[in-house]
Amino acid sequence: MKTPICSFDAKTGTLCSKCEEKLRSGQLTQVDVESAVKLTKISERDQEINKFTMVNAYQVNGDTVLVLQRSDISALRSNTELARKIQAEYESKIWFVEAEATDKRFLENLFFPARILSINLIWLPDGIKLTKVIVALQDTRESHINIERIQKITKRVRNLELLVELEPTRNRK
């Protein structure tokens, strides 16, 4: 398991002087440290999670956003049991997003499993830029998307103002 802190620190939960300095200087946050320790603990019991790379983490209104490598996100999407194992270690809702993702890919990660139909930029007369996202809803599970949470995460992590429109779709036969 690769994390923003040393592997020894992640296993023990105690920071070495180098990682402590990164925390003091702002290169790391307390959420990065706590998430690295939790993920390392889980990875000791699960070999697939042990292959993951955590880039960083955010705390947004009680939710935790884990930024992982693209291959890790793919593994989580194809094996939901892995995501459940990680979720079980946290007291908050966990969101998984890709490191180095485009804004479009970042939003797709947040809205998963719902499908994004389009993303447009809207410039308001006062100079504010909004990102409008139209999301397809194909079943009732997807209709429980918490738009407010996604908007807050998007603002905190990517500094994007988000306008979300939900569009019900019908299954074609």
C-alpha cells in the first residue's frame, strides 16, 4: 500500500520527523495521515487493497474523499466488496476519485453509478463560472444521489461551482 506518509508511519500511526515536517508545512493534512493509517490497516488483511496507491484525502462536511490511482478506482468499481471493506473502517461516507483526473472524469467518479449525459460551462453576467452537469437516472437507486454533498465536494476539491440537472431515462427494450 502506497500512501503520502512512510509505510512504517502508516503501520504504527506515529509520524517520523520527515512526515511530521510535511504535516507542519502543509504538504500533508491530518486527513491524509488518518486515511493512510486506516487504509494500511485494511490492506494488511486484503492483498488487493495492499496494491492501492492513496494520493491524498479530503474531509468535506463529515464525508471523506479518497484520491486513488485510476487502476484502484477500476478495481473498486469491479469489486464492490473492496469498497465495502474500506467504508466499514470509516465513520463517514467515503467517496473515491481518481488522482490526475480531468474535471469530467472527477465528476463521473462522484456520480457513479449514474451516467453523466453532458457537462457544460456557464458564464454568468457577474463573471461567475458554473459547471452544469446533466445526469441520467436509470433506476431508483440512482435517484438517491445527494447533489448537495457532491456540490460541496466539488467546490472543496476542485473549486468548481456545480449546477446539477437530473434527467430520468427509460430503459429501452
